Amino acid sequence: MKNSLNTKFIPITLTSVAIDEVKYIMANKNIPAEYGLRIGVRGTGCSGSTSFLLGFDKPKPLDDCYIVDGIPIYIEKKHTMYLIGLQVDFQETSEGRGFTFVNPEAK
């Protein structure tokens, strides 16, 4: 099955700071041109514990593919339901810097 470019519904959002950081990394850290940003999950079992994954990868046959501000985003179809509504941000604090995953709907 061929991956598809989905232009109607993007399950996640990226803040402008996250977009800037992804673009910086892709331009300055030897990320191959055919790679995009992969967002996924690990540990979606009965315990309710979910870890989010972020990295650079080539598209795979079972991915949904999106373009966000010129950045190719790859999400494995089976991960989509766990990512709906999730916001990816990038923060720099005195404790460190890195990407964060925020669910604005979580209470």
C-alpha cells in the first residue's frame, strides 16, 4: 500500500518554536533531504502509559504523510488515534532544552 499525502486533517499541531527548531535541525544537522519528521507512540498498552516519539526518517508504506509549514510529517496510521489533539513544542529552560508533547485537552 502506498503512503498518502493527507491535506485535510492533521492530527497534531506544532508550535512556531517547534517548527523553527525542526527546520534548523534539518538544515544544519546532516539530515538527508528525503527525510521528514516522524511522530509516533510507544507503549500504548492497557496500562495507559504512552510515550511519544520524535525523530527523522524516510516515509514508510503504512504512513500518513502531511506537510506542516514545509516540513514533511510521517505518522504510522495505527498511531494516529493516540496523537489526535497533541501539540509538539520546543522549550529551552535552565534545566535543558528539548521537544515537549502537550495535550491541551488533558486535565
